[in-house]
Amino acid sequence: MELVLQQKQKLNLMMTVELRQAISLLQYSTIDLYQFIREQELENPLIELVEREDKQLPFDGNMRSGGSDYSKNNPIDFLAAEDKDERKKLIEQVRWLDIEEWECNILIYLVNNLDANGYLPLNATEISSLLRIDEETVQHGIALLQQLEPIGVGARNFSECLLLQLKYHYPEEKVTEQIIMHHLENLANKKWQAIASTLKISLSEVKSAFDLIRTLNPRPCILDSRETEYLFPDIIIEKNAGKLDVYLNDGYLPKINFNNQYTDGLHDKNDLNFVQDKYRSFQMLVNSIEQRRNTILKITQAVLKKQAAFFTDGLTALQPLTLKEIADEINMHESTVSRATSNKTIQTPEGTIDFRIFFTSKIETADGNSTSQTKVKLLLEEFIREENKYKPHSDQKIADHFKTKKGITISRRTVAKYREELNIPSSSKRKEIRI
């Protein structure tokens, strides 16, 4: 065995820093891009950001839509509203009760342990062990908790929540009470004949109880007080004189300037190397942002050409379209199209939607053409909405209808899958009984 030194030439694909940054920026939403630019300003002294005049940030809490000059400049408009969340309101109710201090402390503990829907996830034994008090005292505290408003708060399960509301609003409904206590599962599955036979009542009484239960609130106290989240589109499409114009909604991004003051008077070699490195970063950022703009606009224009019917006829006119088709159309890689369309929303004349809604898989039709999955779902929803509620169609009958009447071949399993995605129950649960 002999050790030798030899030279070889070979080609390797290498991901440069510039390419890596361009890929990252491509999948950012415009708001994420704004934050990234701000971070780069902190890291690179050669970057000087200049905010655009008369351009408010879409994520600024003080931003208002429309309004007069007075509303824009009136300082009263910028005062935060003192909204109390539901948990604080419950604690406030506790403090107004005419009870002992120890009872008040137990109640506050219970309120603070309610889940997001206002249910009490702990049983009496667990609370007794945690607070080191007897279970009878715990049960007394739970009874007090369940007297607070809204009625149903503090329930330990779904059935108890409905019972609390029923006993408060309809104390005379004993049949409905029995159904909630012992027959909720049968009621949910619409096995009304079984309920009627067990309780020895008529089907009309079961239906009346069902209609009454539907008026009760399964989530009477939602405690996860989240602030309203506003959706700000990354791309805007407008109709002008029958033509669709496309532009990026990035007018609030700051202008990126080169900071000349930092480079004045530099002579040290290490300082010059540092400046050269930061200058490359500055150029790379500017080029990556411009490349991102051009790529997104190019892809959007190609999608609009394919889905032009959507802007006149709505979702039912969406054509089957894949990422690969657009990639081939504009000579880009499929992964580039995927990144450019992810985390992006588009404001259209039809409303603000996710960019990915334009990409939908194909379903073959009898005439050799294809239709979009979205259109099939809309047709399914419409067909079920218009069906006979006393004799709803099974998934197999729906599949047969699509094949014979619409020329769309889909399996029973596909119908069931689409139905579940649309939150439509099965035929047995859709069935109404004739009284």
C-alpha cells in the first residue's frame, strides 16, 4: 500500500451565504421582512434605514382605518381601552358575594384553575389534596362557583354544563334533564327512537328536548381572552378598467441607505476589512429584497393568468393548478415557488385569501378534462345543503350522483374525507325525524 498525493478536479454544489439569505427572505411575510431589516440595521453599522413618509406600520397598535384628520390626531384615540377579561370579572363577582373570607379564598382558587372554556378540570378529591381541606368544603366551594354568571361556569364536564343551564332557565323540563344525564350520546347520534323507547315518551318529545338542548351554550365562559389579530396582505390585486393590477403591499418597508459617515477616516487594515465585510452584507440585503420582489410578482402574474376566472366567478371557477405547473411556466424550481407562496396572503376584489388557495389538486372528469378539489368541495356542500333532511344521502349515493350527474369520479372515501374537512356530519347524524 502506497501513500501518494494527487490533484483532482470536481464540481460541487455549494449554498453560498447570499443564496441562503435570498431563500430565507423569499418565504418571509412582509411583516417578518420588516422585522428582519430592523435586525440587520442593529448588526450592520453601514445600514441606515429611513422610514417612508405617511406610511404607517400595519402592526402598529395605533393604526386606524379611514377616519378624518381629527381622528388621526386626537390623543384620546390612542388611550388603551380598559377591558377586563372574563376571569377578572368572575373574581369581581366573588368579591361581591356575602360569604366568609375562607370561602372567598377557595372560590378565587377555583376561578384561577378554570380552563379556557370555563370548565373546572380538577375533581373534588384533587382540590381537597392540593388545598388540604375536606371534600365537603370543596363541594361547597364548587356549588358557590356554579352560582356565578354566566350560568354553566365551573362545570366539570359537558353534561354538567348543560344541566346547570337547564335547571336555571328551564327547571320544569324533567324529560330534557333525563336525556342530558343519561342519553346525550344517543342524542348526538340521533338515535331518537332508542331514547323514546327507553324513557317511554313520544318522538315529538325527544325532538322538543333536542331543540331545547341546542339553545344551551356548551362554552358559556371563554376565558382565553385573545386580542383581535388583524390580517395584512402581502400582495394586493385590484381591478382597474377591467384589468387586474398586481403590486406588493410593502410600502411601509423602510428605505435602506448606505451610511457614509461610518467609513470616513478609516485607515486601519482591520477596520477596512470589517467595513468591506459589512458592505458585502449591505449589498446582499438590498439585492435579496429586490430579488424577492421580482420573484413574488412574477409568480403572482403567472397564477393570475391561470386563475383569471376566479375573479369573475369566485371559488367554483378555480382551475386545477400545481406548484410544478407554475414553476415550469416561469422557469423556476418548484421549491422556489413553494417558498414564495408560503406565509403570504393576497387581497383581491373577492376578499383577502391565502395564496395557497390558488393551488388545488386535479380530479378527473368523464369527458377527459379535470376539475379542482375546491370546486368539488363546494359542489358537495351545495348538494348536501339542498338534500331532503328526512332522508339524507349516504356518502356512496353522493359519489354516485357526482359520477352520473356531474361526470366527476370520486370514491366514497373521498366524499367522506371532503365532508369531514367541511365539518359536515354523516348522513345518520344529519337525519331529521318527521313528527
